[in-house]
Amino acid sequence: MSRKFIAIIAAIPLTVAIAACDFRGTDTADSEAEVANTDTGADYGYDTYGNDNLADPMASNDAEFMGDGDMAGATTPDGIPDSEERPIMQAQVVLDRVGFGPGVIDGRMGMSTENALRGFQEANSLEVTGELDDATKSALARWERIPATRVVTIPASWGQLTFDQIPDETADQAEMERMGYESLDEKLAERFHTTVEVLRQLNPNGRPAGMTGGDRAMRTTGGNATPSPTASASRSASPTPTPTASGSANSPATQSYFTAGQQIRVPNIGADRIAPGAVEDRGWQQTLASLGVGTEQPEVDRIVVSKAGKTLKAYQGDKLVALFTVSSGSSEFPLPLGEWDIVGEAFNPPFNYSPEVLTGGRETGEEYTLPPGPNGPVGVVWIDLSKEHYGIHGTPDPSTIGRAQSHGCVRLTNWDAARLAQMVSTSTQVIFEA
């Protein structure tokens, strides 16, 4: 995005609490301030696609397959055809690319995909049915050459990463350096907007679906892909899960099905190019790359959250340009209906756990500052609102979006929240409606 939104809220106590989702202090926020960000620091596991694209090496590189700058020119990018067509997943992939988020990409119809279809239909002046009907299929046919999946090689540098289990107790969580992914599998699933279960289905016996015995898998050595013979194509062959590295003696290693250097089939998500110079915060740039989210997003004037519809719609003028499924509010902490302003954004924010805010003032107790990370209570980003204690943020549990209630705030998948953060600014109007 060309419009810069650099957030700095300095010296503000981070009082984000699970109940009221409060990022800001109760009386110290500066309405003119923009928001402070926490740099994730280490570059381990972060290689870039190239000098003109700072996404990771697994990026879609849509430009290579786009005729006339249009995604309609895309073709199978890896030369290994899938074993099946996967029409619903293909529709989900296209919807995700064009800004109508289907949530977790799993090849199945569900609430988030139906919401995405409704958004696409509204934006394209179609009858709004939420179904993959003939008129919608015809409109989506523009991108019919974009396959549902592609084959990528997990970067060798991911072998340097450490993964720790998140303890159940808040006090123990506060002792962690970062609330990161618990396994390479989880990191990989979030990178491609899906689940570990779907990745396993796309890679039976640890091999990309559609790969034959004559195909050769790729292993990475020193960051360069080199061919090596694949494992046997026998149905009984499967990779042996190995523990990922653990950064703490108190955190048992988590078993991972996939490994660095392995060639696997993934949902063919795109819109992931990170333009050089577009992001000044190095940690946030890495976060965008880790979520497959690009910097080239529309600038929106207005977002509308519907409690009943469980959606967040983003508009340029009167034109709908994006839609995401959300969780918003509960009976105890309802969504605050009305119009609000965006105060700023915090990228990779820490989280102050406050029992007093958690219970609406009914109880008090020890407060803890939880470290940043995708598995933190507010995920990778906090979009701060003028309504005290409320914001729009990510989640450690993407599969619950739209299904579980929130504690007053608006919650999205980490990848949708990160994408939305590239669209909004302090001039964006926020409307919460029933």
C-alpha cells in the first residue's frame, strides 16, 4: 500500500485482556498517537523470494504466471499435476486471492466460504446466494487456470527454528520469550491458510498428491533446491514424525509430520508479494511473509462489522473490496454497536493479562505480561479503536473464527487480520452493526 501507517504509541501500558480485549491503558492512550510494534527479532527461517519480492521462497510468484498483469493467466506452477481437481478448494483459493476470505482453506463448503461467496457476489453484482451457483462459477471462471494447489519445498532454513509447546497456566506463559508456533506443521498450515489435517490429506504418505514413482522430490541444502530420489511410492511408506527443536528444557518437543527441505503440496494461495520498502518494521515484514500476506492491498475508507452476519466488509467508497468472517462479542461483552475510529495498529503486540478486565471488574488477581507471537491471545496484530478496551485482532485458533464467541472485540484469522491491517489507517471509518 502506498499510504504509510506507521504506528507508535509510546509508554502506554499494554492492558489487552482476554475478556475485554483491551490493548490500551484505561486512561493513558493518546488519540493522536499511532501504535508501538514489537520486532520479532531473529531472522532464522526467513529467506526471501528475491530482490523484488520479500515474501518467502514458497511465494506464489503470481507475476510469472499472469498474462497482461491478470491472474487469469496462471497455470500449474510446479509441473506436478494434482491427483484430483478439488473444485471447492480452487474456488476458496481464488476467493482468498481476490480479498474475500474463506477462512481456513479445506476444500469444503462451510460458513466462512459461504460468506466469502456472498461478498464476491455482492461485489460483482450477482444474486447473493452464498452458493457456488452457475452465475458465480461463470464469474470465477476468469481465474479458472489458477490451480487449487501447488507444490513447494519447505525452506531448509526452517530446520534452524525452535518450537515450544504453549503451557496451560498464564504464569508459565508469561515466562516464555515468545508465544510462537508449537511445531513446524502448525507454522506451515498457517502459512498456507489451512490446517495440518488438510496438509496431510494433500500429501498422502508424505508425498505430494499426484507425484508418481518417476517424479523426483526436492530437498534443500544450504538454501538451494537439489533433486534427490524420493521415498518409495508404496502405500505403506510414510515419513517418520520427528521432534522439532525445542528452545526450552521445560517444554517438551512437539512432533512434526513435515520437515525442512521436504517437497509438499499446499493450497495455492497468492496475493503474497511483499514489495521492497513497503514495510519499515522488519519483524512485521517477517510476520507477513510467514502468513502468506502481501503488501499490495487496497486502501479502504470504511469497514462494517455485522454481528448477525459474522462478517467484516471493507469498502472503497461504495465499492466492496474485501470481506472476512469474524467472531464478535458475547452476551457478557457484546459488540459495541455504532461508529468508531481507528487509533492505530500494534504489530506482534505483547498482552497484559488482567483478571479485573477479564471479569468486568468482579474479580482481581495477579496480572501478567504475555510475550508476542501468533499463539498469543490477540494473535499477530491489534487494530486499536476509539472505543475503550476494544479492537480488531488475530487469534491463535483460526478454526474457531465465526463459531466461538469473542470477548467483545472483533477477531479474525491471523492472515486475515494481517491483511486487513495493510488496508486500514486512522482515516478509516469503523461501523459495528447488529
